[in-house]
Amino acid sequence: MEIIKAPTDSEKNRPFFYILRDTEVFTADDENGKGVSYLYQSDGRLVSSANFTGYVTDEKILKLLETVEGFKKLVHSVGITMEMEDKTAEATFVFQMYGKKDLYGGGANIISKQLTNGAEQRINLSDIAWTEDDDVPGQIRVHTDRPEQKAYLSVRLYLNDGFDAPPQLETLPVNTDSAEYKKLIDKSLVSLGNTKRLMDVVAKAKSGKDVNICYIGGSITQGAGATPINTECYAYKSYLGFKKLMGDGDNIHFVKAGIGGTPSELGMIRFDRDVLRDGTVDVDLLIVEFAVNDEADETKGDCFESLVRKALALPTNPAVMLMFSVFADDSNFQERLTPVGLRYELPMASVKNAVVNQFYDRDSRIISKHQYFYDMFHPTNLGHTIMADSLINIMELAIASEIPDAYNPRLEEPAAIGKSFDDVFLIDKKDNTDYAKIDAGGFTFTDDFLQSVEVDMDLKLTPTFPYNWMYDGGSGSKESFKMDIDCKSLIIIMKDSGEVDAATAKIYVDGKFVRDLDPYINRWCHDNPLIVIQDDKSAPHHVEVVVDDDEIRNKFTILGFGVVR
């Protein structure tokens, strides 16, 4: 029998904390027949994970996690534990650092060919080939030999001498059948509103007629944090709950239209295309989720209310429900958006109301932040379940309540915040170009490296704005993009990017400079709506987009325009 000997130079015990703990990942197709899953660590995510997963409160430690330089001072080694059903499966762990100049290609990579049997493997940072371009911790990736593989991933950061870590507390499993859990869900109810339209949807479904339950929102509606994203997201889970309460027939259909990192300012523009599917889908029930995305709404609620009004005005008389999600710092824009729900007597659910206060009650809390949050922005599978149950709770209460005689949204009366964009529509290279005279100039190419999302039940990614105008100063004309249009309001949708060749541009209206267009402000592949014109009356305007001349940064993409005539 072979005896395994203990190493003579074993590493001493080091303090550590988790940044991922039994996190469920599900790999998507990487377009090469293999699987990949992304866990982003940039933009404060790593710091937040150390706080709510690793219980780190030391500001010095949290500050060091913001940069690669600090990360190297703090961390001695990285411990990775991965468990898959097939304990002999092939998997690779990558912790990628982002670069200062070359965001995705300039930083070092911490790579481990990973065992999948739950045994920890450790990588010493002294063995890593660091680069001069290293900037910030960027993303963790899991690669598998084929797509649609599930794994449970834990990552511990072992600390250098001189640093201490807090105790890594164990958390009890959440019993979603308990009376305490039901009380938590009850706290999510903001308002039941007028349930007439909601009950009309229930009656229609039970009669056997086709019913479409639709969702629009940001990355949480897309399903971020849920694994697999198509069946574990709050949208699909709540759809199944609604479906069961409505008779559970095959006549009840699911439409999901979430795009990560985007506000209602973009949601209202793409509503016709992504929810109504250009007139092919009749909406019966719409759930709107932008409570954590609308910091980017330049109108501070006008766009959100315009989207709600756009839905309420549809000839199908749909029911509209508002979902207020929450970030790990306990923030959302519920206070801003609630008056819209009250104005139109809409059912509203707040997961913030349900979970935040109890996070800090260690003696009687139902769920910890670590259990609820996948990262600082997105829920775990359990978090998505709580969101879904908060919506299902509204439906159950509506069914148990007396049905109102009527519902009138009073759309002709003053809005709670604004209604400037009730009639907004999308112009891109494919649709509605007859509303404007366009001279594309050097914007004759089509960009195919785009933000992409999982639509409805798909696991494959669909590009969000494929009919775009791309400028390539390295191989085409350098002429500006020109458009003549009659409108009250105009929103340009530009592509953000972290690529080294992403150009800056300027936009002019009637010969006057309006604003700079810089894809590096957000610095990731992202759809970014920006208001260019907002007036009370329609007027003819000449719009011009001029790309700044640069030998390296010479590509810029206009994804489309939102227009109010």
C-alpha cells in the first residue's frame, strides 16, 4: 500500500475569508463547443463580496481589494474549491485582472486546472506572472469541457502576514415552507393597488384563452445570479407561480426582456420591440423591474413613468406590477418610483422591505446577505426565489380579495413625475428609418461585438441592437453621421466599450455642441441611452455625430435612437 507522506515544508495556517462560498455556477456555450461562466469582480463587486460573504469590515483590507497592487499586498494565496456531479470532469478556474490600457487583455491571469471533487487547490500569488498593465481585479471565469454544466464554487483569499480575517460564520439553511419565511414574504407587499385588471387576466387564463405574462427590466430580470439563468431567475419562477394560480394551462406564455446595466430610459425605447415583439405579442400582465437600474435614468423617473403609461395604454388593457429589487448596500430607487405605482394604483412588491432589516438581526434572521446575494448587485437562486414569491404573494392576495368593479388609470390626468416619453419609438438601421433623413457618412459598418442577453427561455445569447451604425476610422470614410428629423425628444443609444480601439465622439444639434460620447465612462460592452433633445414641441433638427480623430481609438457604434415626434 502506498503511503501519502505529509510535506516537510507545509504552509502555516493563515487567516482567510471567502469571496465566494458554495456559489452555484452554470456554464453557457462559449461558441467553441465548451462551457464558460462569468463572475464579475470589478466596480466594487469584490469589495462587496468580501464584506457580505467573508464578513470583512476592516476598511484597510477592503480598500486594498480595489486594485491589483493592493490585492498583492493583502493576499498570499487563493484557495479554490469546485464540486461537480462528475468528480472527474475537466474544469479551469481563471481570476483575470483588468488592464489600465488594455482592459481585457493587459492584466495577469490566476489560472488553475481544477479538481471537481470538492478538494481545495491553492495558488500562491508569488507564482503569478504579473504585468505592468495590471489595474483592478476584473472577473472570475469557470471553463468546462462542454456547456450547461453545473458546479459549486468556493474561493478563499488567504492573507499575508500582518493581516487578520474575521471568523467565517456558518449560516443555517433557509426553510421556505416555514411560518417565518411567510412573514418575510408578507413584508414585501408595498401596495395591492387596484386588482381589477389582474383578476381579468386570471379569468382570461382560466377560460382557456392565450395569456402572455411579460417581464422587462435590467440584469436581475435577465436572470443574473441565477443558475441556470433561464429556469432559476425570479421571472420564470414567478411565471410558474402565476401559471399555477391561473389554472396551469398551456395557454399561459412567458416573455422575458431584461438587459443588464440598462435603465428604464432604454426600457421604454425597446418596449415595442422586446416585449410586444413588434406587434406579435399581446401583453396581459407586465412586471417592471428597474428599481436598481434607474440611477442612470437622466429624467429621474419621467422615463419610468412613461414606460408604465405606455403599457397601461395598450388596447389589451394589461395589468402592470412593479418589482423593487435591491443591491447589497441596501439601496434602490423605490422611494422615487413608488409614487408612480400609487398614482396608477398598481400592485407593488419590494424585496428590500422583505429582507434588509432582518439581515442585521443575527438572532432571528431568516436569510443572510451571503445567502441572498450572488454578488453586490444580483440575487442567488434563493434570492430570486424570494423575489418570485413576493410577486406570487400579490397574486394570491388579489385572488383572495374582493374584485373591484372597475379600473381607470386616468392617463389624461397629470402624471406623478412626467410623461414626456409616452410615444417614444426606436429608430435603427432596420426599423423606422423613414421618420428621418440619414446620411451615415463613415458609419457604414455593422458592429457584431455587442451586449447580448438570454431572451425568454433561451440559454444562448441574442445581441441587443444588431441593426446598428458602426464607424471604423481605420478602414472606412471618416465622414460624420448626419440625420435630419422632426422631433420633440431624441435619445442616442451608443455602445460603451472597454476595448482599446473604442473611440470618443461629439454630438451636435443644429450646429451646436450638445455632449461628449465616451464609451470609457462605463467601460464595458453595454447599451447606453443619452438624451440629446428634450423640448415641449416638435421641430426640425439637424443632428451630427463626429468621431474624435485618433489613430488607435477609431471605432464608434450608434446602436439606435429613441424618438418622440
